[in-house]
Amino acid sequence: MDPKLTEVSQIFNRFKAAFVRNDYDNCSNLLSQLKVLLTGFRSLPPLFEDTPNAVHELTIAREIYEHAVVLSVKTEDQDAFERDFFQLKPYYTDASNRLPPSPQEYPILGLNLLRLLVQNRIAEFHTELELLSPTALENPCINHAVELEQSFMEGAYNRVLSARQTVPHDTYVYFMDLLAKTVRDEIAGCSEKAYDYLSLKDAKQILLYSSDQELLEYIKEEHPEWEIKNGSVFFQKAKESAPCKEIPSLQLINQTLSYARELERIV
């Protein structure tokens, strides 16, 4: 075996052993070494040279970047996820005719869709969907993200939160928790504008919590400006602290009438 390939294999084995131990600091250090060594393989993107060990090099590089993506989820580093995913993606597209399919491909593609949904990058979400084959769209990992996006757009937040219990892959839990927080923040913002106060029971139901303790912890951490008294949540302080802009109604009426007169003249 090529000495460079042997070195990469040995370090990658150490990386995987550290990963199993949840030693993520060591994993990050080893991953940096691996990425530097991979730059010496001319068979990898973007060159794709037909070297004697091309298939072996492409295979191990793809697996390294797959582990890198999962590591970024474990360390809750979304910037690292994006970098590693885009380094991995050419192995699923440009090198697909040279390598057998990876069992991690659909889980990772679905994970990326979920990340885009959490970050509210809906246009990019649909762009990524357009690039997938009909077979990929039928995969449970991809379908899970698609159904979540549909529920989110429809405002069916209960379906979004309950979907955490049926994630198709354990790596999805991190983004599902972030999505749950996004959903609750959206509901909370609407609630404090729509109501002066709510009973704790109603607030718990609206924010989709199963216990009073969970609700109280959420309020303490995310909305300390809400007041809790007499078994109710009062939003008045939040409303008073929100800036209120006066609408220049008279000016708008005059402008509208002016536009109407100009339209009459034109006709």
C-alpha cells in the first residue's frame, strides 16, 4: 500500500477510536491532520486524477468527511457542518460513477436539509431538493425533512415538535431540538402580541409543553420579562418594552387619493 495511504488509514483508525470514546477534542485534532494529508491525493476533488489507488483514496476520503459532518453535529458546530458538508458533497455527485453508494449518503443529505430548515434558508432547502433523484426523495431521511418543512410552512407546529420522536437517525436530534426552540419562539412572539395574559394551563398547551416545570424553565430562560402571578402569564411588560411606531394615517390617505386622481386623468 502507498505510504501516504497507510498513514491516513492509521490516523483515521485513531480518529474512529476517539469518536467511539466521545473524545471530540482529540477527534478534531486528528481530523485536522487527516485533511492536510488528503491534499496530497491527486485522485480527490477537484482534480480527480486516475491514480493507481484512486478508488481506495476516494473511498477513505469520503468516509473521513462523513465522520467530520457527524462530528460537527456532536460538537454543535454549524459552521463546521457547512464546511465539511460542502467538502463531502462532490463525493456524492462527481465521484458517484467511480464509487459504490455510501450507506451514510441519505442520512447526511437529510441532515443538511434539516440544517437549512433550522436556519430558515428555505430557498436553499428547495434548491437542494431539486438536485435529488426521485429515489432519494423516497428515502425516509429525506422525506422526514420534506414533511417537516411542509408542517412548518403550514403552521402545524404540533407536528413539527412531535416529529422529534420519530427521527430516522440519531444525529437528527440536535437539529430537531433547535427547530423546536425556533417553533416555540415563534409561538411565544405571536402569543404576547395576541394576548394580554394567559393561564399557565393555556400557555403550556399553546407552547406545546407537557409539564408546568418545562414551561416555567422556558419563561425563565427565554422570556424573563413575562410576569407570572395568580396562575397566569402576563405579557404586558413585553408589550410596553416593544417599540411602537405611529402610522402616518392622514399622510397615507392623502397619497392614496392623489394616486386615484392621477389614475383618473390617465384613463
